[in-house]
Amino acid sequence: MPSSSSKGRGFIAAQGYPFILAGVVLVLLGVMGGWPWITGLGLVSGGFFAYFFRDPERAIPSEPGVIVSPADGLVVRVDEVQENEFLKGPARYVAIFMNVFDVHVNRSPVAAVVKEMRHRPGEYKAASRDDAASRNEQQALMLENEAGRRVLVVQIAGLLARRIITLVKPGQPLARGERLGLICFGSRVDIYLPRDSQVQVKTGDRVKAGSSIIGRWHEIPPET
């Protein structure tokens, strides 16, 4: 049976409140100044930001050995690659593209400790491009579970995404499906898994952060 996320929050991510407030201010200015177009702009922008920064609770699978999606969106690539920076070897690779209508709160794919974090500045190409993983601004998070298995999650900025927000720090333990960050606005999250795992999604699948199972360990480790 699935379990709910371990840390409940409001329906809107706190990072969205300043954007929503700006829309409210525009509405007030439009009403007080008699400028209908400003009022309309405030309503549209405030409504969009409230929708964009939504942060719904998710039912997190409790089945041992599963790996959940770190992001909402469309699976744009599934492959086997060589990851020499963190995993230092061959890895199973899944890229998930988030458009502006997807929930942009990212979650931990496994129960693990944040072993390392590394930010890399870069360009702002369309996140759906294959070369976005090597050229775009990104935040890498290396996670390690009690069995010593390492999972790399990379938040990648996109064409419109100019801010990567990370909610965790090195040494912090995370439950499976726990929130670890978000990206504004439209972006991508890549996940690299060790070879002793199997990927259970394919290109073209749509997934939800924390609730969609994207993979499993070949052998179930002591921690889940």
C-alpha cells in the first residue's frame, strides 16, 4: 500500500507566494486606479503563478526496492550511459521534461542521504534538447542509501527556467518521495541509476514525482 508524503505542506509551494502576491498587487492597483487592463493582468498572472507553484500531496509507494520519479513530466530519453563525474561508471539514465503546466516540485527517488551537491552554471537552451544535460545550468544531487547504492538527480534549467531552487543540504536524510527542490519555469530532471537496477519506463511515458515507479533494484537492499 502506498503511503503519503512524509512532510505535509500547503497546496502551493512557499516559493510561489511572492509571485502570487505581485499579481494581487496588480489587481489592487488596477481597481484603485480604474485600469481594467492592469486588473486583468493581475488576475491572469496571479492565477498562473498559483497554478504553476501548486504542490499537491502524493501517495508514495511503500513497496520495497522501488525507485520513484523525481519529477512530473514526459520521459524524453531512456538510455545506458557512462557517468564519470559522480557514479564513475556505467549507469541507467532517464530524462524527464517538465513543461510549464507540470508540477515543478521535485522529490527524492529513494530513501537516502544527500552525500554531495554541486551547482554548475551554464546556458538556457530548451530543456528537451539532448545537449541540455551538458550545456545548461544545473544542480546535481548525489544520494546514497544505507546499502551504499548511489543515485544521481540533476535539476536542469531550461529556456524559460532561470532559477533552480534546492530545499536540501549535504548530510540531510531523505525519505522516498520527500521534496528536494523545484525549478522555475519549464525545465528538466535527469536521474542516473546504478547498473544493479532496472528501468521500468520508456520514452513517451508521463510520470508524477513521488508516486510513479520508474525503476527497481535487482536485489532489494536493507533500506527501502
